[in-house]
Amino acid sequence: MKKLLAVILAALLLLTACGVGVKEHSPGYETACRSPRRTSLTLNGIFFDDENEDANGLTARRAWFFDFDSMQSVILCMRPNCPHSDPETCTAFGIDLWNGYPQIVDNKLYFFNEKREWGENGEVIVSTDVMRAAPDGSSRVKADTIENLAVRDLVTKGSTAYFIAAEAEYEDYTGVGTGYTKVYICSYDYENEEFANLGILAEGYDAGASVFGEYRGGLYIKGYYADERGGDWTDFRLRLDLESGEISGWDMPISSVDDNGKTKPMFASGGFYGYMDGENAVIIDSEGNETVFEGYELPDNINAAPINGYFFNAEAGNAIDLSGGKILELNTEAFPKYGYVLCYRGGYIIGSEVKSGEYVKLSEDEIFKR
């Protein structure tokens, strides 16, 4: 296990930022990389965690790394003879995969660590430390502190993370949340260890936001807020220009609504933008060219996305060839049940929607029905 981890970490040191499958997306296009919740996609693999009883009999979570080249997982600790049960000595502990979003950049492991402390006057003080460590999680130091904000949703592009940050209001002395929240779009440049608050998105009760995706140099963001506690939500959609940092209105088509008034599925990823126009799917490439797929329904699933020139719809058992416009059937004998295509790395990496930390790799000959 220690030898395997050393080999995997050595491979990590040769790479930088979130580059899984970048060159296999729309030609010349480096897409923003989303990390599924409770995991963090980075380089040639993905971080995930498991639940374990520590040396004190308490439940604690340990960080693991699954390598897409060897297709093996290792616990994030190189300490000799470590039983991986003591949070004080094992480096697999203390990395929160829920809001930590670990990334390897420039031979260093970075992750976020949210803190809540009491002030002198009974106020709740929230901050987020940016932690820097060796790739195996050892030698941890605080690289930076982001005051008053908590990280809530994150994508990476190159060596920069873009994330939704929340500033929540709490009652003094009790620490009970009032529900009033401000949400911002922020960035963190790992190479220069530099934080930037790019602007407020919304404020109100139960306010929240998420990064919907990226298309043609812009991050598309959607969210909601209420003007009063328990009131009706107001939805909003915005675009962040990655070059200028300007926040503006959403400038792409929005899907039609279904019979219940709900907006039909959409996506923005890998150099493509897709939406539903009535009963037809419309997919726009990075040059702005549209292709209409009559009677095709985009899936309502965050894991459905363009990978290596194909839009995979695992629920329907097919994929759209985005260069030729053909719809190809998936090989259901090889494709795992409840699986989804996560990325491309010398083959299609298939994750499981029901089992964290389990992945398989399929070649193009294996993934499609012939």
C-alpha cells in the first residue's frame, strides 16, 4: 500500500490543476471542472472519503485517493505502520471532503477548512482557512484565511478555483442562524495563493447559489433568495466573465418549462451549451453552432455532461456524438448499473451513483454497443 501511494503521489507531482480529460473536450477548450459533492476531482484521479471509528471510539472520516491510471485507491497516509485510526497522527484525517475540495497544484495539496468561533461579545465568527500540505496530506500549514465566508460550491479552471461563498447571519450568544444570508462568487488562485471576492450575487432569507457550468469564457450561476423569512423564493440567473470578472445577466437560452411549470434540464460544460426547446434538445458548440435533436429529452441529472466529444445520457442508455450528431447506444453489458461517465483518462472513467470510491474504466470499443 505504501509503495502504491508513493507511485501515485509521484505521478501527481508531474501534473498541475484539474486537468482530467481537458484535451479530450471540445477542441482547444479547457473546461471548468466540477467536483461531485463529497469527492474532489483532480489531476489523474479523485479524492473521496470513508467513515471509520477512530482510536477514541468516535466516528471520523478519512481521505482516500483513487488513481485513474492504475485504477486503484489508496488512503492518504504514508506514515510507516500507521493503523489509520488516530486523527492526531494519521494524515488521512482532517480533510473535509464536504466543503474542503482538496486539489493538487504545483506539487502541493490545498484544501479549505471552515471554522466557527465565539467572539468577545457573543457573536459567531465564521472564517475559512486555506490549508497547504504535501501531496500525502502531511506538513500542513495555513496558507491563507478567508474572513466571514464559507465555501459552498466550487469548480476549478486551470490552477484557479471559482466558488460560491456564503455569509450567514447568526444570533449572538445562541449561535442560531437567522436564515438571512449573502452569497458571493469568489476565486482562489492556488499558484499565487491569492483570494478574490468577485462580487455579491444576492442576499435575503435562505439565499443560495450554485455554479451551473461554463460556456465560452463565462461561468453561469443560478440561485434563489426570499425577501422575508418563510416567504416565496425569487430565482436568479447570472454570468461571470472569467477574463474581466464582470457579473452580468444570463445571456444564453433557457429551457422551456414542463407541464408543472418547472424548467426542463439544461447543461453548460466541455465547450457546449444544451437546453430544451419544447420537446427538442438543442446543443450549441463552442463556435456557436446549433444542432437540434428532435424528440430527444436531456436528462435531469448533474452527472450528464459532454465528455470526450460525447454527451452521455446514462439514464437513457445512450450518448450523442457531438461532432457527427448521431445518437449511439451504450453497451449495457459493460456499463455498470447506476453508473455515470465522470471523465476521460485513457478511457472513460465510470463512477457509481450509489457506491462512493468505486470506478471502472471502459475503452471506446467497450462503452458503445457495436
